[in-house]
Amino acid sequence: MFDTFRRGRGAVLTIALAAGLVAAGGGVASATQARSTDQSAAMGVRRGIIPTRGTVRAAAAGNIEYHGGPIQQHPKVFLVFWGRQWRSDPNGVQSYMTDYFQGLGQPDDAWSTVTSQYDGQGVSPTFGTSVLGGVWVDTGRSAPAQATAAQIAAEARRGMRHFGLTPDINVEIFVLSPQGTHPDGFGLPSAGFCAWHSETGGLPFVNQPYVLDAGESCGADLVAGPLDGFSITGGHEYLEAVTDPDASTGWLASDGEENADKCAWMGLHTITLSTGTFAVQPTWSNEVHGCAG
């Protein structure tokens, strides 16, 4: 199965989508790790909420601790660009995020591998090949102007079905909303967040708003360019889903914060991958008792 979309100035990018990737031998481990929450739940709790800059509270001192749940052994990220609004992409977000996740996980990625120190139920995250499993521009309908959390979860499940997947703790579905929308209230005065992750029926997913709309408060132009916020906030949620995919059962600090929460908006820098250079934040490392990567 293949999906094609435009990138850059008219070039066409085609990515082989991993239909059946969750099957044995397909590159994503099957969901054999135990889950502590109801598999039939429509959506779990919001976790790893990255607040807007300037609203970050002090993190609890000390390392993060294991709480008995699963972690992702072989993370695979599937990008869902939600809505016919994505037929126009003047800022090149589709290309940027595709290149970002295509590069992550490969041998030159020393950033994701910080999570390899964390084990759960006898497994640890392993890398060596791209974490990108597939890309879908879902133009079948417009994304809602103010999607609820339940609608975002439903789009994640829709993406799962499109890719031919079944619920798997190793999979992360990124639901990327288009410009000018407010998924779960993003960008509204009372929201105060840039992104978050959760799970729906055993499927980890990420609410990735169009953070460029929030400007510097969600990372724009803080390191290398206007799209910095997408890789900073998307990377934040990606790393947290690796170590706490079944929200609140994996690796957490004493105050409930996850690995990337403890380093939110700190030490922003770029990493160079085979697919380009991207802005990121570090994540917590118990080995160094501080932020790393």
C-alpha cells in the first residue's frame, strides 16, 4: 500500500505504508506486553502535556521511576495529516515532519536512544532503523475547527485502520491538525498547551496541533526556523510515548511527569539526521541524573 503527497515545490513523496506491520516479522513487535487499563476505553488520560513556554512549572527533583506498565520496544510512528485543509501546505509542515521521523531511529540518531536505558516488563526500546511507519493525508473531510479529545482519538483509530494496523502498544499515531484549528482547545486562552499524548483502546496516539499558529509560545523560530515547534513538541510527545505508552503506567517522576516533561523548553538545540537538521529539546536520563540527548 502506498500514499503519495506533495512536498516542497511540487516534488512528490511516496512512502510505503506498513499494512500488516504489526504482524509478526513486520518490524513492530506485537502487543504482548500486559496493559493495566481497559482495552475498550475510548480514550485514556491526556499525558505529557507540553505547556506553552513561560508556563512550565519546576519539575520534581530525582529520577523517574517505573510503574509496572509496558514500554515501546520497537517504536513506529504513523503520521495522519487530518483534513482536506492539508491540500494546501504553504509552510512545508508535511515535508518537515515526514523527514524528521524518517530520520529518527536510524544509526545517526543519538537522541531517541536516550530512552534505551528504560526497561519495562523485560524489554527496552531498541533503534537502528527509521521509526516512521507511514504517512497519510486524510482529505476525505475537513478537520473540525475545535475537535474534542474524543474526535482526535477517533481520527487516530481511523488512521490505524487506514494503515491496516491493529491496536499495538508499539505504535504511535500522530494526529496533525491543520492551520487555524483548535484541537482540544489548542490556542484558546484557557488551553495553555502545545501538544499531548494518550491512548485509545490500546493504541497510543498524539494530539499534534498546528503549533506554528501559536508562534514562539510553542517553539516557532526558537532555534533554527519557523517550524522548530513541530519537532520540539512532536519529539517531546514521541519520546514520552516510548517510555509511557499506556498513559501513567510506565516511567514517571514522583509528581507524575514523564521523561520529556522534566526537560520541557530546556536546552533547545538541533540534531542532524540523515534527512536533515531539526530542533529538539533533551529528555530525562536516569543514567546522568539530568537532561540528555
